[in-house]
Amino acid sequence: MDDSWSIISASLCGFVLVLALLLKYLRKQSSHENLPHGSMGLPFCGETLGFLKPHESFSLGSFLHQRCSRYGKVFKSHLFGSPTIVSCDYELNMFILQNEGKLFEADYPKVMHDILGNLSLLVVTGDLHRKLRSSAVSFICAAKSQYSFLPSVEKLALSTVNSWRHCKQVGFYAEAKKFTICAMLKLLLNMEPDEPLGSQILKNFETYMRGFVSLPLNIPGATYSNAVKARIRLSSIVKGIIIKRLKGNVGSSELGEDLLNVILSKPNLCVEEMVSIVLDLMFGGYETTAKLLSLIAYFLGQSPIFLQSLKEEHQVIRKNKIEGESLNWEDFKQMKFTLDVINEATRCGNIVKFLHRKAIRDVKFKDFVIPEGWKVLPILSAGNLDPLFYENPSKFDPSRWNDNSTCKKATPFGGGSRLCPGADIAKVEIAFFLHHLVLNYRWKIISDDYPLARPYVDFTRGLLLDLEKLNSS
């Protein structure tokens, strides 16, 4: 009897203790005045699992839809281990982006620091971010001004498209990733993918990228752990290339026309910072460009009218070229509808759903306050899919970009001081690829594969396409 009573007493004490901790937790989360409405979810884990539930990338998903309906476009929650303000309000999102470094700063989870490295442009803040971003922008500007990368991009695009001529089906997402990483290798390092060092970089980069859609388990053999190790190997390879050039152990004929030298010319960068910039450019130019190209193939595969309009634009460009003549910058400037397709696929597909930010002081916005130290998540897809800005916003409709007044609301490439610096190069690569794709094939999407926000856009079946080769005429 005494033992039973002891067990009951201990259980009651444990229950009271847990209840007290829970009440303390709830009081702490609601102690701030003028907070937006919302729910903090369960202690410790909050509502993170619901927030990360996969959904079609051309929708907000059930989590955001339900909470916006109940609490409004700005609400409080507990996500990624922190009390959080979630914003689906376009005006507040722009306010956050425009006050980077003043009222807000980047605040990515520690696991992202581990996989990206502590010098990545995504995670650094303040003066260091400004210095590294300036170097990255210099690289992009040099690439755009020299145009020397255009023949290489077209050659890679044509090679990829021609490799399908005997194929009935193709996994487009994998092919798009292969094209974009090879383009970045050539542009950055003047390196071919079949070179020994190029093969090493490709192999490690594929392992590295798998870590972004894996559980953050840093144990031997886990996908995430392998990704962290792959990044260390990538850093070592790139560092070796940089040191070799800095020592002058590479002849001018070996350098070719790559743009790594633009980064090396920056006297205020240490070798580790140079390595991080190269990997950031490779990461951005590989993954996001491949996702965007795949989104375009997906949307066009369901929109035969727009596909035909795109094909007609490129037929005119090809008609005005001498047979075998390469595309150039003037050709790109004529691809007006192509750019509308790119912009609309980016808006509708939402490659970047949200950003991680933190308030560095108490911030008053309209009738509520964002407390210092709270995480802030501006949901970029909310503005891109807002029916107040776009009629039938989840519908892919490139013609809507004829109205510049409404499409100024779109934030497909971020904003503020962290606006994607490589957006223009990505558009050139995609436009040149589309030129050869639409003039050589028509396609149909197999099964019900669609872009899924996990939150990073993914195609669960690899976007398998049924191909039909067009005749040369």
C-alpha cells in the first residue's frame, strides 16, 4: 500500500511540475504586449512540423491558409525552436527586407550554418555580409559585361538537348541540375565536368545538396552528416585551386576565360572567404536555376498556348540567324516573352517560400510590436500568390507580366540588401536552354508529378517527361 501511495504521489508531483512548467512557458510567450494573435503550439517543438508539411509550391499550404484565415496575415507562432512572428503581409515583408541590418538580421538555424559554413552569404550579417556580397556582385557584373560565357552556356544547352534525341522519356529535373552545375563549373573555374577535378566537384556537390532536404542528424552515415563532410571536401578542392593560382603556378593558357580571377583580385578577401564565395555562387547557380528551369518545363507542359507563343518567339530569332550561328546578347534582348515565362514561373512556383530573420530590437509596425530577439519569417510566396495583386494567382499566366504595375508586387528573387545577385545570369542560361528545347521537342508530363514545397521546391518523381522530337523544319 505504501509503495502504491509513493508511486501515486510521485506521479502527481511530476504532473504538477510539468503543468507548472507549461503555464510558465505560456505566460512567458504571452507576456509581451501588442503581439499579433496566434498559437504557440506545444512547448519546445511549437508548430514547426505543421509549418513544414509539404504542399504544392503554387499554393500557401494548409498551415498558412488556416492561420491567416483565423488570425490575419501576421500572426505569432513557435517555429524552429524560437518564438516567431510569421508575416504573409506584403507591406510588412517589404519593411523587413528594406531594414536588413537596421531592425532585422539573418537568423538561419544552426544546422544551416553547419552545412553552408559560417562564411556563407546566407548566414553572415553586417559588414562581413556587405563585403562578401560586394565581391559576389563584382563577379556577376564581370560575367554580364564580358559576355564570354554565352557560347559555353549555349554549347552546354545544345549538348544536353541533343543527348535526348533517341529518348522517349527523360527525368528533366536531374538533366536540368546536370546542365546548371556544368555551366557553373565552366563559368567559375573554366573546368569541364569530365576532368578529374571536375568529376570530384560534381560528385561531392551532389552529396552536399542532398543534405538540404534531409533530417539534421550529424551521425556517421546519415545524409546530413555526409553532406557536411562533402562541403569540407569541396572547400578543400576549391582552396587548392585558389592557392595554386595565387602562387602563380597556373599558366595563362590554363586559366582560359573563367571568372575566378575576379574574386582573386579582391585584396580585402582571405582565402577562406574566397572559397565561401565560390561555393555560394556554385550553390545559387546550380540548385535554384535548375529548380526554375524545371518549373518552367512543368508549367509549359500544361499550357500548350503559352508553349506555342514561346516557340514562335524563338523561331523568329532562329530565322534571323545564319545556319550554325551562335546566340548572342542581342538575341537574348529579343526574348521578351521568354522573360515573361521565367518571371511567371518564378512567381507561381515559389522557389524561395520564406526567409529566416530576427528582430535586433523591439519593432513597432502598425498596431503591434515584434519583440527584440524574436524570429521573423517573411513569407515571400504570400505576396506572389495574393489575390489582391493577381487575378487567379495560382494560375500560370505569363501574359500578366504585360501589366508592370501589378507585377512590381512580385518578389521572386528576394529583396533589399539580399536580393539574389545572380538572377540575370540565371535568366540567360534558362533562356538559351529554352531556345533549343522548344525548337526541338514537345513534351508531356508523366503521372501527377508536380512541384512540392518541402519547403524547398522538389519533384518527387524527378519530373519525368514524355518527349516527342520535332522535325528540323
